[in-house]
Amino acid sequence: MSAGCECCKCCLKFILTLGLLALFIWLSLRTTKPSYSIQRFSLPALNKTGNSTSLRSNHTLLFTLRFKNKMKDKGVKYNDIHLTFFYGSNTTFPIANATVPGFYQGHGKKGDKSGAVETRGVPWEAALNQSKPVFRVDLVARVRYKILFWFTKGHDFVVTNTTVEVNDSGEKSGSPPGSRACIAATMFSLVLFVLVLVL
């Protein structure tokens, strides 16, 4: 009877060890898509504090994007990032297109990328008459994740219909939302580890 109990305990310990090993492997291969937020969105032509001709004729869009790699053990390799800008609810005819050159982002890092592009087809008078004109941004890219010494295959990184409101200074109003972290998988692995030690 005692030998049977010892055999069952060894089998259970072996199964739990395999489960814990499988979980660790899954966690090491599991990836989380990076996040991005619009830090700056500026249209000098919509600056209502000035009325100079040069200001109204400046149809340049200035932007700064912040990319964040939330993974603590994996890097992210971005291919060229393609941006499409729209005015209001119209998502058929873009007012501008821009490309951010690809780059590599290390573990748990964040970085800003800025650019400027000339807009077209914006109804400036109508936009100036609005309290907070609304613009929309689509982002399309491909990313690869660096796990130890090798990169994964490419994955789509697509964020569509990001809404931006512009204030009386021609700048983005409001602030980007924060990110949330999930710890359930880590807690589960700790519980399994304790069970293996106890048995």
C-alpha cells in the first residue's frame, strides 16, 4: 500500500512538473503586441489664436507617436509603419499619408517617432468653425518578435480609426489612455511551482 502511494505521488509530481515546464515554455514563446499612442497632433492652420496669412496657409500636419513594448523579455522589430490620416467621419479620402521608418525596440522600452506631412483636401473653413474638429488615424505595419537570439515570423500590427480632437491652438486635446497588465498566468505558474515543491 505504501509503495502504491509513493508510486502515485511520483506520477503526480511528474505530471505537475511536465505541466509547469509546458507553461514556462508557453510563457517564453507567448507574445504581446506593442501599443502606440498619439503624443502630438498639430495643425498650425487650425490655430485660432493667430490670424496671419502664413499661419492659415500652413497646411502641414506635425505628429509624434509613442510606441511601447510591454514585454519584459522580448524585443520588437518594426517594419516601415504606414499612417493614413482622415478628417471627420470621412474614411474614404485621406487627407495625408506618412511612413515611419522601421526600427527595433528592446525589452520593456518605449520610444517616440515624429514626422511632418503636407495635408490635402481639408475643409479648413468648416474645421475652423468647429469647437473641436475631429481627425482619424489608421496605422498599418508588420512586426517580428525577438525571442532569445532569433526573430519570429512577421505579424500584422494594425490599429484603425484612432480619433483625435484638435483644440483652439491647433493641437491635440486630451491625453492618451494608460495600459493594463495581466498577471493571471504568472500567478498560475507560481501555484504549480509550489505544488511541485510540496509533493
